[in-house]
Amino acid sequence: MVRKLRVAAAQVGRIDRGAPRADIIARLVALLEQAAAQRVKLAVFPETTFSTFFPRYFIEDDAELSSYFEKEPAEGIAHCESVKAFFDRAKELGVDVAIGYGEETADGQRFNSASYVDSSGRTAGKYRKIHLPGTVEPFSKEPGVTNQLEKRYFTPGDLGFNAFRAPSLKQACGGAKSPIVGQLICNDRRWAEGWRVLGLQGVEIVCIGYNTTAWAPQLWGVDPASMSRDEAYADAMFHHKLVCQSNAYTNSTFLITSARCGVDDGVHPLISGSMIVDPEGHIVAENQTEDDELVVADIDLDACQQGKTKTFAFAKHRRVEMYGRICSQTGVVEPEEPAA
Ligand code: CDV
């Protein structure tokens, strides 16, 4: 059996603080139109796509902070006035989209969220980022410093790691079975736990948008004098590819991962690295620029079966009776030092 599908990572380049929303949406729509012209059925966009990556700033003005959050109605993000133009165009073009955004609920909770909205405008899957990196207090309040204030601005996700079917793609991939899709957001990709929960639901396509700073010595805990900016960028890219390729492989799934990249405000560099990874961990397509770019690949979902039925046939090989510590313990507890 062959379950072929054309998919894309829709990479988005530099977005400065204060960039007009209409300009950003116009760029995202241009990517959608490129996708449709190439008969792409699913396009994955970055984390917090509708603005700059605002958690890097210490923002005291709540009017500004609030402007980065979409007031999502109960019917889903595609019905939210501030971003509706994007979803309306995706529906007209017949493209499924997975996209990240700041979400504000009716009772005022703020999440770092992603929705999978299919080509009929229905939200097929919703995810709220669980692993929030960074700090509550800024490293510095000086302008130009890259903070990572996700713990300040967002509540940790409360929806779990839920895979879902995408029946909108069933016909496109041969009509046998709808693809099984899951979503993670940025820092989640570094944590094997979320991947495995998706893997246990038979996930076949994981969608991940991200904003990964290429220069954040305070966040990493390294001496800024100990590495050049080029070395730091290369290291951030190495770790990005390492976790993406290894977790796609160990869960026998395709991965579509899309960067917000470029140098925001001319001073805050983000890595690129948008790519499509196959279930054996190989990169099948990747970005060529640090700007808006569509990275396209034809994938065969049945390629997931090799890993799912052999090396990572979970039902045959997993030993859950030995994994208790993973769910009962959060931090490290070291073994006792033997008595001298
Ligand atoms: N937006 C993110 O979650 N960024 C993080 C930080 C730590 C750079 C990341 O894991 O890429």
C-alpha cells in the first residue's frame, strides 16, 4: 500500500516588534498560495506565527502584551476576527494548516497554542505547549537583551498530548485510512516524553513550529566569551536536528517542523532549520534560506510501518513495569554515595 501526501513546512523569516498584523498575514497568505500552487495538502507554520517572538521582551505594558494573544472563540481559532483572513484563505485554497499562536481564553488564561485547522475550516486538533522554557523574571530589562519569558507570560498547557485523525487528508493519501497527526511546540521537541505519548497513539505526522534563539548565553548558562555567535548558531542547529531526527525515528513518524527565523529587530537571531524528516530519521527536505520559504516533500505514510512493526513495535518490546520513575519523579534523585 502507498499512502502518498504532499506536505510543507512554511518557514517564516524576520518579524520585528510592532510589525503590522496585516503585513504578517499577507506574508502567511503568500506562503499558502505557494502551497496551493504546488498542490500541498498540509502546511505547518511556526510557533506564535502572527507576531514577533514576544517572550524575548520584558513587557510591562499589558496593552502591548495583550496584542500578542488571539481571543479564541469556542468555535476555534479559524473564527477569531484578528486572524480569520488567514484561515479563510487556507479554506479557499483547500490547504490544511497547523499553526502556532498566543491564545487568550474567555476567562483570561494565556497559553502558547497550536491548532490544526483542516481545509473545511474545522479545528481537528488543538495543543497547548506543555514544556515552557526560560524564566519568570527577566535576565535583564535592558533593551536589546534576549530574554525567554514564557514562564511569565503563559500558563503550562493543560490539554495533554493528543493525536487525532485528519479525515480531510484521507482522499489525498489514497482513501484507505486518515493520517494520524500530533502537535508539539518548540521546546517540547527536546522532551522524549511528549513524543512517546504521541507514538503510543500511532502518530504518523508530528507538526512542530518553533522559535529557537541562536544567541542566548544567559539561557544556556554559558560564558558569552566562550563561543562565537557562529558557533552558537551551529550548536543550536545541531541540537534542533538531533532531537527532531532521533524522536521521529524512535516513534516511527514523519515530522514537519517549521521555523520562525531571521534576525528580529536586527538584533535577535533565530535559527532556521525547517525540515521534513521521515520515520527512519532522515531529512527528506530542508530550508535553503533564512526567510519566508516553503519546504515541500512528498511523503508515503506507509513508510511508518517499518519502525512501527519491527524495531519500535511498542506492544512487543516495551517494558512499562520498569518505567515507573518517569511518571512518579520530576527532578533528578541521585544514588546514595556508598559508605567509605
Ligand atoms: N520557543 C522556545 O521554546 N524556544 C526554546 C528555547 C530554549 C531556545 C527552544 O527549545 O528552542
